[in-house]
Amino acid sequence: MFEKTYDAGSIEPRIREVWQDAEAFRAGAGAAKDADPFCIVIPPPNVTGSLHMGHALNNTLQDVLVRFERMRGKDVLWQPGTDHAGIATQMVVERQLAANGEPTRREMGREAFLERVWSWKEESGGAIKGQLDRLGASCDWSRERFTMDAGLSEAVLTVFVRLHKQGLIYRDKRLVNWDPKFFTAISDLEVESKEVKGTLTHFRYPLEGVTFDADDPSTYIVVATTRPETMLGDTAVAVHPEDERYQHLIGKNVVLPIVGRKIPIVGDTYSDPEKGSGAVKITPAHDFNDFEVGKRHKLRVINIFDEQAAIALKGNADFAEGLDAGVVHAIVTELEGKDRFEARKRVVEVLEQQGFVEKIEDNVHMVPFGDRSGVPIEPFLTDQWYVNAKRLAGPAMEAVHEGKTQFVPANWSKTYFEWMENIQPWCVSRQLWWGHQIPAWYGPDGKIFVERSEADVARMAQIHYGGDVTFATRAEAMAAWEDPETTGTVLYRDEDVLDTWFSSALWPFSTLGWPERTPELRKYYPTSVLSTGFDIIFFWVARMMMMGMHFLNQVPFDTVYIHALVRDEKGAKMSKSKGNVVDPLELMDEFGADALRFTLAAMAAQGRDVKIAKARVQGYRNFATKLWNATRFADMNECRIDPAFVPSEAKGTLSRWIITEASRTANEVTRGIETFRFNDAAASIYRFTWNLFCDWFLELSKPALMGDNEAEKAELRAVTAYVIDQILIMLHPFMPFITEELWQITADQAGIQRDTLLIHAPWPVNGFEDAGAADEINFVVDLITAVRSLRAESNVPAATEAEVVVVGGSRLQEGWLAYHDAAIRRLARANALKVSDVAPPNAAQSVVGDVVACLPLAGLVDLEAERARLAKELKRLEGEIGKIDGRLSNPKFLEKADADTIQEQREKRAEAEAKREKLEAAIGRLDPVS
């Protein structure tokens, strides 16, 4: 039964079951055995995650691609899976333990904690899979992978060990982003910079060999810092080598206040002569830029913090080297164990007492925070595992240069190259428990064994040590090393785990079974398209390129499509703090998945962010309703599928026109999807469905469908059913649920059995074209549209019929006017349709191709009153434009307003300018025509 009302809430769950029962998403479903492959690997969402608008956009666009290629007969695999999300998952479980009053992670121990995490993962993790299912994501869920499943763990082990044996993974002491709350290194992507109100403290560092006098600038150098506590680890002061103020001091020393350490004054271009005093303190252990300066000048590196970012000077040999023992003792007594912020306050107090503070200024500056912990991160010097990314980057860059992988839009390749050309060693170790534990074991002599298993390590260690080998925890092993009675050799495994981006870098081939040469790997690798966000071009895309080229000597994907950001309706970036986050799950609850999907696709223009508004989603829900009602109208008029119907044999001009436009639209949609111009493809099918088919074809068909010409009626019924089928096919990648439902309903109403579900139906390829029929009906449609616009813009009452005069045109067009006279008059609300050589006076005019449509206004409207109304509106609009121009030309406004606000003002001006042009044209139409 054809329900009267479209109800997404009941249709979508039912259609999901239909696809599930038919295993419609399985790799190769609906394709011939020798079909060309098409593969997309899903960017694996965190197992802790919930569907947000960025997920909804990206997965909608991927689904459009895979449904499109599936209907084109390709062997499609959309490979799904989730990421174990090391720090996020560990945080979730630790919070759960705390909420339940259970022992902490460290109290229960690593093994028990990991059991708890796996239990949480099985019970509560992966909710996003069901949410993607609701969205209509046609992934092959039977092949779902997890970055810590057995197969992917095997791939991770293989890659780590091979890279280590090739000298491309190594252990080194370098600065990392350190999260003092979670006690782990984190990636740049997990760092969020925030504007903070703080202070800038200016210190006087006395020159060596002169008597310090706070009133005599020649006895000291002034440096400024927002982190005074780090001065304890200073090992130099840098000045620009061409700064005449300091050139004579380069090579000399200053004496570090409080500490008494003599540190050199070095010449380095890192120092900006125009900024502050032109001199900067250098703390290599606690600042990334300072670390590089330190390497250039071979400076000492002194770490003054512990893992909690508290002062750690007691027993700190690096700090104490060369210092008076009494001074060290006093400093330790005063500051040891103090939190960095407490130490900051105390250091400033002491320096003020000793006369070394010149001034303290209020200062607003950017501070990096851990995005999950919410605390300021510290550059921290630790031993970590690194990948020699520079060596791996070469082939990955060359592949893009040669066009083996292309970015869409192409400008994102510049971002890729900028990062790759300046690539630093990749820190891959994390001080967490949840993740792939690093396959490295340590011996008492400092020897590190990197192997795939304990058995392999035991064999290598026995050869190295020449005796029995046992394994223990780190604490147990270190105790055994100190015990002279220990027999044999005790090893312990590195407690750290790998960065989640390490396992994700292998995603395109590990999910297909590598390191085994599986049939799936041979068929689907390299994959076809990667769709992702610009923010992870370096963190994920580049690393997949590096790993794919290194281990398979092939790019992992041919094309990288970079989708835009989803912002709120005003163009502002969504954030919980702003309260402007739009929840896709709520939108699906209210309007259905199809409406949300179509909204996102329709707005996914390359290079332009998506501004999501509830009203837009509601509008596309109305589009779905329009399609439903049109199909129901067709059914009520007995427009049923005719298996014997041949489109090219249609006789009527109206029939041949709509079939031609359907064919043209199929070409436009195909071209749009192929070129990743999803908005163009969506606009084409929307225009055809709503405008050409529903508003024009069905309207123009009504007289014939209600007439007595049975042959004409039969053809229009068959054509209507055929075109509805074409619409369902073309619209399916964007709105899969309603189209699959109507595909079944229309077959049932016709009493036929479809060959396939719509998801596997063939994509339109007929290419039918009748340019003559298209020109004729499009002329009629454009003429009626122009007259309707003239009526609206001239404020002609809707119920008033008016004369329409057509000026110019060919004999052919005059014939079209005569043939379609009744339809034009009916749909344009005209009491007469005339052809003339000249335009009548006081007529609103609009150019339609080779003719001019004229609407004589005398007697229809009060011309003077209408002129006054339009003039008043024009004056108001010009005032609005003037205000906007005033803002945009005001330097203070441009300085204070953010980019989103400025762009909003520019868009408002463009809209107002377009309205002004229409008003001026409307006023011009009211002037007498001679």
C-alpha cells in the first residue's frame, strides 16, 4: 500500500533491514566476477566516539561515492573499522573506575586494567558503528576491523621490527609535547592552543666579570619570559648576530640569577632585534625553538621538571653540574616538588628581592593545552621511540609530484609538501597502557632487543649473553640487576605503547590482510579514494603514503579528497563552549537521514566550508516529501512501470523533452560525482526532480492524463513511471532510504518483480537526446517562469489575470506559442497571449532567449504607488549597504572582528547588492516605454 504521508522514521529502519538481509553491502555484491575494483577505507573513528557533524559529512560523501560506483557495476569494498584511541579510551575507563569507587589503574596493575578496557570495548565501545548505520553508510560491516585486532596487531609488529632492523626506528632523547596530567607524550593534533591572560616578566641577567648594578644597563642583559620558572634550566642567552647593541657581547657569559651558572651569549637569527630587548633566554629542555638553537650551538640541555611538571632538582646531576653544592641545596630546599605555577610565582618573588626583575607586564598569549586533559602541555625532554620520517617522506613526496596520487582540491598538495619537506622525526611512543606495546626488551648492559615475540628475543639474548634468559616487569628486572645473587639474565619489555597514528598509518593495507598476500590485498590495493579532513593531511594521509610506498612500493590510494569544515549557520566553527554544536543524531531523529545526507552533499562545494542550518535540513526533508507526493500522484493516475517501454520510441514532444532532460541530468550527476563536485551533482538532481519533473512535466501532463486521447495518455503514463525510476536511481547515492522504498513500492503497484534492489540497479547510460523537443518545452517553461517573475516583482495580485505580449522570435517559436497557448495561459495566469513586433507601453519586460516577454501593467497595478513602494525599499536597502560598508572600511572593526564575522558582513552585503539590482530593474520596468 502506498502510504499517504512520507515518514522517514518508519521507512529508514525497515530499509536498513532489507539491505542487511540481502547482504547488500558485501564487497563485490551486485558486481560481475571480472568487475573493476573500487575501494575506500573509512577513516577509522575512535572506538570511544559518537557521530559528529564532521563524521556525518565525510561518511555521507564516501557513501555517495561507493553507492555510485556500485551502481556502475564495480566490485566495491568500503572497508570499515575503528581506532583504539589510546589516550581517549584509557581516560574513559579510568573515569569509570573512579565513578564506581574502584581501584585506580596503577592500583589494579597493567594486566587487570587492560582486561577491564577490553571488557569496556566489547560492551560499550563502537557505538559510532550503529550511528553510521543509521546514516546509511553502506560499509561491508562483515569485514569490520579494529586497530588492535589480531591481524592488525600482527601488521604493527611486522612494521616496527622491520623498520628497526632497517635503522628507521630508533630510540632518542628529544623534546615532546608532554601532558602532565596523563604523564604521556602527545601529538601536535592533540594540542589545542588557547589565548591566556598572563604576564611577561623582564629579567636582568648580569654580565660575567662586572659588578651588577640594576641602575646601569651596561652590567646586564634584559630577557623576557612568560614562564619564569624555566630560567632554572637556561643554558644561554641569544642575540641576533647583526644586532649592533650586542655584537660585542657574543661569546661572553652572563651569570644566571639564583643559580649562579655561567651561560654563554650566542649569536643566532632566532632572536628578533625588533621584539622586546632583542635578547632571549634559551632553555633547550623546555622549548622547541630553544632546543633547535641549543643543537646549533651545542648547548647543555637541563631538564628541571618531573613527569607532573613539578620542579625536580634533587639528585639532578645535569642541573648540579658546575654549581656550588650549597647553592644547589638552597634551591632544592626552596623549590623542590613545587608545581610549575607555584614555582613560577616563587622564582619571580626571589628575583624581585635580589633586584633582577626589571618589570612585569600583563600579557595575553597563546598557550598549548592537552585537548583531553585540559591542562597546559610542557615541552619535555624524554627518551622516546622515533621513526626516521625524513627517509620515508622522499618516495611519498615523489609519488604526488608524479601524479600517482592526486589531491582534490589540488591546492591541498601544497600543504602536504610544506609538511613533508620540513618533516621532523616522528615520536611514536606513548606512556600509556592501552595500545600496541612496543616490542622492545632491555638487558642489564643497555642492550635493546627488538623482535616480534619473547621467544625471538630469548634466542637473540642467549646468543648475546651466553646463558639463560628470563623475563620480568621493569621493576623486577631492575631489582634483579642490582642483586649480585641473580643468576642468568633478566630482561624487561618496554612499558610504552605506540602512538595510535602508527597503526592507522598501515590502515589501507593492514585492513586487507597484510603482511599476508591475501586475495583482498591483491584485488583492492591500492585503494581508490581517501576522503578526509585537511587537519590530518600530515598526521594520517602523509604517514599512510610513507608506509604504503615503503612496504608495498605503491601509493595507498589514487586520490585524496579533502572535504571542508562543517560550521554553524552563521559560519562560526562549532564548539561546546560557544554552545553552537549541531548534533547530526538529533537532526536525523527530526528530519531523517536522507534529509541530512542531501543537505551535506548539496553544500559540499570544493574550497568552501559547509554552513549547516536546521532550516536547510528541513528544506531537504520537504524535497523528500515532494518526491513522495509526486510518485504517489503518478500512481493515482495509473502511471505504472511498463517493462516493454522503450524511451527512444516515445512520440510526444513533452515525453521526449523529459526523457532528454533526464538523460542530461544523469550526465551532470555522473560528472559531478566523478569530479568530487558533490554540490553540483546534488543541485542537478534536485533541479530536475523538483523543478522540471514535479513542477513542469507533471503540471503540463495533467490535461493529457485527464483527457480522452488514450494513446497519448498511455505514453505519458509509461514515460512518467520511467522517469521516476531514473530519478530514484540518480538520487539513490544521496538519499538511499526513500529511493529504495519507492523502488519497491512502484514495482509492487505495477505488479512486477525488480531484477535487483535499487542499491544494485544499473546507473543510467542511455544518453537519449532530442534537442528539438528540449528546446521547445524549455522555451515554454522559461517563458512562463519569466512571466511569473514579472508578476511577482511588479506586485500584480495573484488572482488577477493579465495579458502577455511576446516581442520578437522566429516562426518556429511562434508555432510553439500557438501550439502551447492553452498551457501558457493557464500556468502564467494570462487572459491573452499575443505576438507583437514592439513592446506595449508601461510593460514589465524580461528577455527569454530570442524573445522579450512583456507584461503590460496599466490597469493591473497603481504605477505611482508601486514606484513609491519600490523607491522606499530601495532607500532602506541602500542604507543597509552603507552601514555594512562603514563596518568593512573601519580599521578598528577589521582589527577586532574575527574572520567569520567579517565574512558574514561581506555575504550580507552581496545579498543586499543583489536585491538592490532587482529593485532598480523593477523600478525601470514601471517607466513608460516609447
